[in-house]
Amino acid sequence: MTGPEDRCRLVLIVPDIADAEEKARIVGDALRGGDVASVIVPQYDLDDTAFQKHAEKLVPVIQAAGAAALIVDNSRVAGRVKADGLHITGNAKALAEAVEKHAPKLIVGGGNAMDRHHALEIGEVQPDYIFFGRLDGDIKPEAHSKNLALGEWWAAMVEIPTLVMGGNDPSSALAVAETGVEFVALGKAVFADPAQAASVVASVNAVLDEKAPRFED
């Protein structure tokens, strides 16, 4: 069995949990399930002070598991908690500013690529990855067909790695992988039942090991 570097890898989106300790514990449990490339940490409705407290608990847990901790849209908190990177949800201009300011010290990726035109604008900024979907877009069991189509088009044409939002069913990860993209993001699919998070991560990895297409060197 080959390692996961040659196939689509899992990215987790931290759920909205009010208690910072509980949130860190649940994310830590999920990460024990197996390979995760990175974990995206949204601010949700927290003010900056509370968000920093949450991130201070989460980032060491994420990094100890060998994953990259990516803070959403808040470069000040990212710097203070020594996160690995920034996930930008805004447009190409917002992403360009973040790349200019923080790369290559931090991983900077994301974008709000609704169509091919916006995706190409984002590509010109040279982010570390492009994201198709919305972080809270996992409202259906399957990944959105438009995001799958954009991911497949981009992965075939552009070298910048691609992250596509999956659905709220873990099986959606394979459909994302089959487009040829490098990363699949899962949120509710993993965290809907926190007690099952590790086993979901393990089962998604097992399916990707067995069935995901392999990248050429």
C-alpha cells in the first residue's frame, strides 16, 4: 500500500463548538483516525479574543498530529498562535493581499472561485492552493456538482493544488478524489457525531487508499 502523498488527501473543517477545550478534544480525536493533510479553523461568531483562545488550544493539537493548521481570514490570530497558514474566503484581491503579506512564511490558499473566470483570477495570485466550494457548503450528502466540475477542470490544467468541498456524507470524499484533485475538505461528514469522528477519518482514508486515482510524479 502506498502512502497518501500520491493520492487525494483529507482536509478537516473544525466544527462550531462553543467550548474551546471540547472543540480541541474532538478535533484531536478525529486526527487519531489517520492521515489528514490540514485542518481549517473558522472563526464562526467568536470575537478576536475568544477566537485566539480557541486557536491556542487547537493549533498544537493539529500540529502534533502532523497536519497543517490553517486559520480562516484572521492573520493576526494566525501569527499569534503560530499557525501554519491562512485560508482566505474572500475574492482574488483579498487572496492577493494575503499572499503578498504572508507567503511564503505561511501557507496561503483559498479563494472564492464560483466559476472558471474567478478561478483563473485566483490562479494569477499564485496561492498555495485553490478552494472550490464554501466552508459551510456541506448541506447535502454529495459534493456540489459545480465544484466537482471546476475541480476536475482545474486539476487537469493548472499546477496549483486543488481543494474541493465534500458533502455531509463521508462517501462524498471518493467522488471528489475521482476528479483528480489533491485535497477533499470534510466538515459535517466527520464531526456530525463527534464520537465517530476518528472512525470516519479512518474509513475515508481506507477508501481513498483503495480506490482514489494515483498522481503521476
